[in-house]
Amino acid sequence: MKEIELRAWRQFLAVAEELHFGRAAQRLHMTQPPVTQAIAQLERNLGVVLFDRTRRRVALTPAGEALLPEVRELLSRAQALPVRARAAAAGEVGRVRLAFVSTIGFECLPAWVRAFRTQCPEVALELVEATGDVQLEAFARDEIDAGLMLHSPGFAPPGLEQMPVAQEPLVLALPARHRLARIAQPVLAEVLDEPLVIFPRRIVPSLHDAIFGLYHAAGRAPRVSQEAIQMQTIVNLVWGGLGVAWVPESVTQFRRSGVVYRAAAEFAPAARRRRPALPGCETSLVWPAGTGNAAIARFVQFIRSQGDVTAGRSAVGTIA
């Protein structure tokens, strides 16, 4: 079958709605004979009769009636294509496959998703929770477009554009029944002697190394009692008495009965010794360099406009 141009469908629609070749021709700014010829050619191409014609009336055949709503939709969609193309080029439509670490999901991410959906309702955000190592693998397989990745301040993932979006301190999680939890100002040196629950190094190498550096600076060797990937699991293991844990301050939003969190201000230095500086952590939005996806560029622009939500947060209180 010969390909039918949109012009032929516009002519069909005009005749079908006017049911008069003369009025249809006027609507199309044409003379009547070319319209009559075009409809006859359309019927030959389709192999069906679309109109019953008499000297007094023009009526749609059942085949014409069946085509009418489809043609209306086709022409409506065709008319919308230029607008759609311009919106896609501006990043107003499309898809962003976003991976995120659980810590940003406690507070920032829900507000960002809600605001972005309001601003760009036709950009689909596909969310998947993933640790940093899993995100890097997903980037390599082109399975995600952007990621929210936890790391120590100043770390730059290789081969990716990076924009820091949140900075926060590490805080100590320990069982509410632990002896140090009952002390108004625990001595940091005693904290560092406790068994440690921590994430595997491959998950966040830079932050893992920073935590170990805290121990080494104080002349301690970390006594790792258990490793776990998810921060919620780490807090649950602390509740179970397996040790203490250093977690980003945002994790305090996960309120586990029987676990308390201590901020750095609550630690006393050891006698005659300066307290080692506690490491902090940072979350960055990362995406492949040179991406041509306008929707990603729009999402990056949106996140940049949000600023650092966690910077300057007040000190953590005790949660039992």
C-alpha cells in the first residue's frame, strides 16, 4: 500500500466533518475539484469507499466512520509534535534514571522529588536505591543517568561530573543501655576502644578510610565486629549490642528505639591529649560527563537551585 501523507488525512477530516465537498474546500483554502480528486485517490490507496456520494448528500460509510476518530487523534498528535520536540530539547520531557544512597533518602530526596515533579511533570524520575559501588557499575552498563553518592569531602568519582549537594558530620550511634550512653560527655578515646559496626570499604572507600583515619590518629586500631551495607541495618546491629557505629547525621531520622546518637560536641578529649578531628561526609549528584540528555541537564539545574539542605543543621540530640 502506498504511504499516505498527512495532507490526505486533513482533507478526509475536512470532508468528514463538513459532509460537503464545497465547504471542505473552502475550509482547506482550496477549490473543490482537487479535494474531490484527493478523496478519490485516498479511497483507491486504501481499497475502500469512505463516502457515499449522491447529488443531494455526502455521508460517511462504515469504513469512514471507523477511521474518523483515529484520523482526529493522528492529526492532533502530529500537530503536537513540534511543541513536544522543543520541550524535549529543553529537558521538559523525558526520563531520568536516578540512583541514590539511603542517607539522602531520609530527608532531602522526598522533598526534591516532589518539587521536581511539580516543576517538570513530564520528566519521569525512575528511582533506585544503590550504594556507591553499585552506582559506578550501573553507570558503566548505562543503566542509570545520574546518582546521589555518599563520600568523604573532596572525593571526586572518576569519569563523572560532580556537584556536592549536602554536607553533614558523622555522629555516633550506640545502644541506649551501653555504659557510655549514660555519660553526659563520653571521652572519645573510650569510644574508640569499643567494637565497631561499619560498612564494607568497597561501598564508600573514601569515608571508610576517613573513619579508620580517626582511629589511627588517636593511636587506635579499629576493632570491627560486624560489617553491613545498609545504614538501617547498621543501626539495628548497634541496637543488638554488636558495637557502636559512625553514621551520617541524616541517619538520625531513622529513629530506632533503644539506640542513641551522640554529636561531636558531646565528646570530651582524653586528658592532656587533643581530640582528633571527627571526619564529615558529603553527598554529591554525579552524572556522566558530556551527556546529551536534556532531561538530565534540567534535573542537574533543578538540584543546583535547591542548595545544601543539610549544611548548618543543628546539633543532634539524644534519641532513645
